Amino acid sequence: NVRVVFKGVRHRNYDLTYKMQALRRGSFEWKDIKYTYNPTMGILNTREGRIPCAVKVEVLPNIEILRKKGLRIRSTRLNPRNARSRIGPVSTDFDSIRGYTPGDPYRTINWKATARNSSTGPILVNQYEREGLHSTVFAIDNSPPMRQGTKEENPLESGIKLVLSFTSLLLNYQYNVGVWVMQRNSGIRRDVIMPGSGMEQYLRIRRRVMLVETVKLVPQV
């Protein structure tokens, strides 16, 4: 950040530009820029000052784009019941017939199957498949041992990059993805992002993991 400027006795305006390379992700804020002016001739005294510069910069994690090659995302079974979500919205695809349980919608009752069963048998209802695939929740451990190493390369930073990489991949396959930060940081209200889908969910997860830092565990007596 050292520049040499040639000027005469008059004042001169000079624009200074420089580039910075972020070494780690996070949210950074600059308030003032300090400068020092050293006359080369030694006639004038050194001048120092500050320039107000309120700038907030968000550095995104450098993630890797994972490819489906070598990764088995979809089930190879013809009817992958275990690959479907059990908590997503109900679709119109018929799954099976089961006994009635309190809370089942009235419109799902199968009157014909109930009548054929017996007059004293249980009421039967139609069960429909849930939309979407399995919900995946990533747990991020931000305890002190995860900070071993440098500020730029440590288990926590590697884990965050891995979480965002797999989040992007799974969301492309219509999975529901969520994140749980095991230790809540100060100033952060939510430590869990419920599973969701779409680009908004990815941006929500990315904003949350950008603020994850290791916390100091207080031993309980």
C-alpha cells in the first residue's frame, strides 16, 4: 500500500486504488482509512490522517461445485419408498391403504374399502406419497477443537465449504436441506435452519454459515 507521487509546490488530487484478497469468509467492516504522507525531500514533516470510509464487505466461502459423477443421489430401487420425504406436503400419488388414526383428513377415508372390510372393522383411509425427497440436515460443529490450524485452513472452514457444496448439489436434486449449528454464537438468534428447498434456502443457509465462529465452552459444575 505504498505509492510514489510526483508533484510540485501546488496541491494535487490523486486517486489511489488497490486490491485486497480475502483469505477467509465472513463479514468485515471498515470505518476509517489511515494514511501517512512522507515527503521525499525531507523539507516537510510527515503527515498522518484518517479518511472516513464506512464500507461493509461480505466474503463468500470458496466452495467447490460437486458433480453427480461418483455420487449416488437417486435410489436405484423401482419404488424407493425410503427415498421419499415423510414430512413434505402431500401429493396426489396414491401410496397405500391403512387404518384410520385421529387427525386424518375426512376426504382421505376410503368408504368402499371400509365397507368391503367388514361392518365392525376399522375405518380405512388412503395414504398418499409426500412431495420431495428426503430432508437432509447438516450439523456444523463449532467447538474449540474445530479451530485447530490457521485462520484460513482448519476443520471448521473445511466443513463449511463441504456443507455449502453438498447443499448446492442436493438442492439441485429437489432435496430438502437444513443446517444445525451445534454451538450458538453471540448475537445470533437462530442456530437451526429448518429443511427447505430452492435457491432462497441456499442463500439462507449461506448467510447463516458465514457468521459461524468457534465458541468457548464453559464447563458445567
